[in-house]
Amino acid sequence: MAKLVITAAVTGSVHTPSMSPYLPVTPDEIANDAVAAAQAGAAIVHVHARDPQTGKPSADPKLYEEIVRKISARTDAPICITTGGSKEMTVADRARSVALLKPELASLNTGSMNFAFHPLADKLKEPKHDWEVPFIRATDDWIFPNTFKTLAEFAAFMTAAGTKPELEVYDAGMLSNVQFLLSTGVLKAPIHIQFVLGILGGMQATVGNLVFLYESACRMIGEKTFTWSLSAAGRAQLPMMATAMGMGGNVRVGLEDNLYLAPKVLAKSSAEQVERIMTIAAALSIPVATPAEARQILGLKGAAAVGWVQKSAAE
């Protein structure tokens, strides 16, 4: 039986500090949450950066470098850096930290979409920061831009950096984009796909949608051409993770995707969600991959080849 690769996405750029006191904001908090998730069983950690004072999503490469150095000093889990960023970042902002730090993995969003979460604004009765409500409300008029031009640019600098793209697929049409990028040589097989379900503007988190996406990918791209994982937002997270595991897929949990451990019970860390997945995996007799095994399964370059390690060796 194939081993399960668990990814922990620890902060993201959708949730804001007022939504949970446990959402990590500072580099230390983000690193601590990532390390705890790895110790709980996550083989990969996925990171965004935030302004340490306000909690607002940040593209500052210095923050990213501080975060990844603090994580890699305490765990050998591969680190995946986002190129998703937030609605207020340019494409260049979103690319900068990955190009500089050359991580083992980086997210590559495979198409433009209405990425909306404006209904969350109504739940913030007493926001901690004045940016939060306007930031959230503005997503009702935001298109998350990922054109073929920028997809090719992202893929090119990831190839040059030896960084494996984690191809984020929010909707069925994005699989056609992936197929095209493979056919034109922009992407090289084997690829790693992450289906992202439950975002307003994308496909909703249902078993039928996941099965459709997986079977479509097998038909269009080739079953042996890709590995895959699932991210599901909000309350759909846990049941959809169980579905993905039953289908032989990998899973992503963490406070980026869901602030709760159970209805009305806030998760105190991403590690708590990883522990739930470990329990389900044990009940289903599914072996869980270590970081070293995850590198082999996904074809990653190894921790010694990331940019911040090479930079330290050269100094």
C-alpha cells in the first residue's frame, strides 16, 4: 500500500487574526506551528508569511527566509512556499521568495478564478485590526490572476531552482491548463497535483467533485503521470480527507484551510488536525510517510539543495 503524505498548511492568507487567537502570525509562531505539525506526523509543511505586527499577509522575502530557517533548524520536513500570496500582491511579489529561497516545493496555481471569501466579514464583530474587514469584503470583486504567461514564468523559475511545482487545481478547467502545459513542455512529468475544494469561486468540497477531478486527471494526463493530494476548506476538511485517503490520495490539513477541530471548537494548532489524520490513517491501516519518504514519493531535490542552506554554506 502506498504511504500517505500529510501536508500541514499553517497560516495562509484568507483567515485573519480576529478569527482565531491560535492563528500563527509572527515568524516564531508560524515556525512553531509548522514544527509541531511535523512532529505530529506531517511530512511536508506549507508556509505563507504575515506582517508580525498586524497579521496581514506579506510578500517580504526577509520574513520568508526567517520562517524557513527556523523551521528547517528543527525538522527535516520539506518546506513548500506559496506563490498564491494575497489579493493585494502583484505576480512579481508572489514569485519573489520562491525564486530567492529555492525551496523543495512551491505552490503553482493553475488558472485564474473568482477567489472569494467576503461572507466571512460578517462574522468579525470586533476586528483586532482595521485592515481585516475591508480586505475580506474586497474579495467579492477580485479575480485571482494566473494567466498562461505567468504560469510559464512560474514554472520556468521553479525548474531553474530545482523546485517541484505543487499544482493547485480549484476547478475542472484547470486540468485542461495542466494538460496544455505538459503538452508544450512547460511542465515536465511526473507532476504533483493538489485539488483544492470548497473555495467560493471554485468547485465545492463534495465526494462527487473529488472523484470527477481525479478520474478526469487520470483520463487527460495519465494515471501514472501524477501524484495527488487534497485540500478542503472549512467544515468539509475532515470528511473529505477521509475520502481522499480511501481513494489512495494524500492530504493537506492545517489552520490555513480550517480554523476548527470540530464544530464550534477552534483548533489550537495545525498539529491537532494532523493528529486527527494520523488517527484515521491508523484506523484504515494506511501507513504514513516520513519526510524522507515524501521526498522519494514526490521526487524532491532534498533539504541540502534549498537556497537558504546553500547560502549558509557559501558564507
